[in-house]
Amino acid sequence: MGKPLFYEILEKPATSCIIGICSAIWFYIKKKNIGYSHVGLSYESVIEGHYWRIITSAFSHIRVIHLVFNMIDLWFLGGAVEELGHLGLGVEYYLQYTLVLVVLSGLLVLGMYHILIQRFKLEYFRRIPAVGYSCVVFGWLTILAVKQPSSKLDLFRFFLLPIRFAPFESLVFTSIIDPRAGFLGHLSGIVIGYAIAWDLIHGMNNYWALSLLGWIILVFILSLKTSGAVDFSFLEIESVTDPSLSSVRFLGSDKNHYLNYHL
């Protein structure tokens, strides 16, 4: 018999938290009837200064089937990374490079859009919104394929295949069963995953991870304000001076002081 779910959650704290966050965001999106255009990452929206979408797009899911597939795969992949501390992975590694995957895969998607639009004149890609955690899932799949090439992947709960072939086979398989899936987003996750696994991107520690998180939060808030996506006027301190009140002047002399009230 397997372990009770409660104990598995305790063994995969970071993965469990991310799944909880993505699920809560999906519930909020569903309740508020939010669409792709509100949270998705598109070339046109970033040109307009909506940099915050690099973050919101990664953690947002519009279709429940998209959420379910991503979270199931994340449960196994993220959990495996958290439990491989003896290979130099573990919880800290998982959290540090999840930040890297979220940011760099989003930027790479935008770079691909830019080339397709500017070089090949494919204006179709200007307004395509990318959403979902798939880029991070494919990134971790790629990292595990390099770090543990002898292990097996249970692909969509249907059949096992060697994990070293899994990234690109999963990319093709996903595109076949769900043509609406973001091919470029998945591909960007694979590319960044290989860059991390081959140590082309390395050196992350708690200091750099916290610094990166701080910059993410700062840019996120500033871009929300400058793009007009959120009204921050309630934070502005308004003048408490009431023009209807009488003016007050203090007059002084060497001998006595006067208060001159103009009523």
C-alpha cells in the first residue's frame, strides 16, 4: 500500500504549495470568469508594458483539464526533484530553479514571438496568449532526463518510456492530443531545462534566489501600476487641508504674542 496523502504532502512541501497556489488561482479565475486576455502572456501585451503577465501567465490555467494534467505531472516530477537531495537537487534547488524556469521560459517565449513576427512577418503570433505551468513542468522533465537518464516516465498515465527521451516525445504527444497546447511555451521550458541541467545556467543559491524574487516582485508591482492593470490610487496620501477652514497666522513681538484668526 502507498503512503497516505498527508505524508506525501509533507515529503513534497514545495510542490504541494505550488499545486495549491495554481489550484486556488484557477478557482478564482473560474469564479470571476477571467479569460486568456486578462492573464495570458502575449507579445502585444508586453510591448504595452504588461510585464507582470510573465508571472501571472505561468500560474494561471483557464481550462480545468490543462490544470489537472500540469498538476499531476508536477506532483511526480517536482516531488522527485525534492527527494533527490543526494544528487545535489532537493527542496532548495527546486525552489531556486523554479524561479529561473518561470522567468527565463517566459522571456524565451517572447523572444520566439519576436523572431516569428519581425523576421517572418507572422502577425498571428502577436496576440497569442500563453498561459499555464507547462513550461516549468517541461523544464523539470528535461532536468530529470539529464540527471537521471535511466529512470522511467509514466507518460499521461498511459505507458512508460525512458525519461531521457521524454522531453521531446512529450512535446509531440501533447501537441497531438491537445492542439491548443502552447507548443512554444513547452519548447521554451525544454530549452531552459537543458541549460540548467548542463550547467549553462548555474550558481543559484538562497541569496541570488531571494534577490531574483525581490526584483520579480518589484517589476511586477511597478508594471501593474504603469500599465494601469491595477488602480493604486487608494495608496496615495491626499492633502488634509480643507480650503473652507479659516487661515491662522501667528504674530509675534518682543512684548507679547497674538493669534490672529481670520474668520
